[in-house]
Amino acid sequence: MNQKNFISLILVAGGTGTRFGTPLPKQFLPFQGKPIVRYSLELFDAMEEISEIIAVADPAYHALFAGTQKKISFAEPGRERWNSVYSGLKKCSPHSDLIMTHDSARPFIDRATVLAVIEAALRVGAAAPGTPIINTVKQCTPSRIVEKTVDRSCLWEVQTPQALKPELFHQGLALVEQKSLPITDDLSLTELLGHPSEIVPSSPRNFKITMPFDWKLAELCSR
């Protein structure tokens, strides 16, 4: 990794947390003394490899991003996740060599994983952390009738941060917007463009707090 690489980090914190069932979006809930969003924010802020941070968040929560070493830029969240990422992308420096996105509700991301993703993305063009699927997976019809057992040996559960070269982000999101294509993560953009991406082995600890059960799991992980 070249220390001269300019790496932008889009911290996606625009979710409303409807599945979590609390008035306050889950990424801003206090967890052991500080909002969940602060855990990943402080990690990225301390990493010299990260050149800039763009927080995609409602203005009502901007104060929670204060006190960082790096200057934080803000972008307005969109209706879907990809809209929020696109909003953050427009605030990234034109000099970026790599653009990363991270879900703010993943508080247990670690430096080693971030560096591994950066290295792979700079080499291949796009990368993300992930863990192998360990349970049996069934493919079903819409009425839940089993059609077949899916070979899990090549299946991975994808996490964030995900990193892409800027041109892949711009071309991919423009295509999504133009054709109204449904995507749920950023590596999907490389699939649409026919460009390779790489999965970096990660830890199950880098999970996303989505449901109330995940909160209990986070408490166990922080012990």
C-alpha cells in the first residue's frame, strides 16, 4: 500500500432503524458510554491511511460526529442505501484513489480488516470483508417450497467496509440510477459492470446491529 494513496471513507449513517424498533436510529443509540456510530468513526479517524471521512447522516445528528482529528464532511441521506452512498460519493475528493463505505451500525470493525480490504481493492479494483456461510442453505419458491440445496462451499456473507476504485463507483451508481436496479451493497456495482472484486476473510464479530437480538450479541462481544 502506497502511503500517498488518497482514500475516502463514506460512513453511512442515514438509516432510520425501523427494524430495530426504537425512536432513535440504532446507529445513534448509546452503547457502553457512547453512540454506536462513534466506534467505527473513531477507528477510521485514527487511521492515517484514511484521508477523508464523509458522514451520510441527518443534520439532527451531526453533533455526534464532533471532536475528530480529521475534518468531517456531511452528505444528506437518501431514500435507499444506494442513494445515501451516491450522496456521499458526490462529496468525495476528486483526487481519491479509492472510496470505501462502511455501515455505521457495525461497531466492531478492526484496523487489520480495513487494511486488508484497502490492499485488495487497490490491487483488484474492488473488495469487501466477508465470512464463509456455514449453515445449510435452501433455495425456495416464493411460497417457500424447497427447490434445491445450494452448494455453500463458494458462498460468503458480505460485510463492510467495501472499497471500490472511484470510476467503478461512479459508473456503477449511474447505471443503477438510470435503470432503477435494486442493489443492497456496493460490490454489486462491480457485478453490473462485469469487473472483478475480491472477498477478504473477516470475523463474525464485524456484524451489523439490525435487530434487538444483535444488541445482546454486541454486549457479549464487548466483554
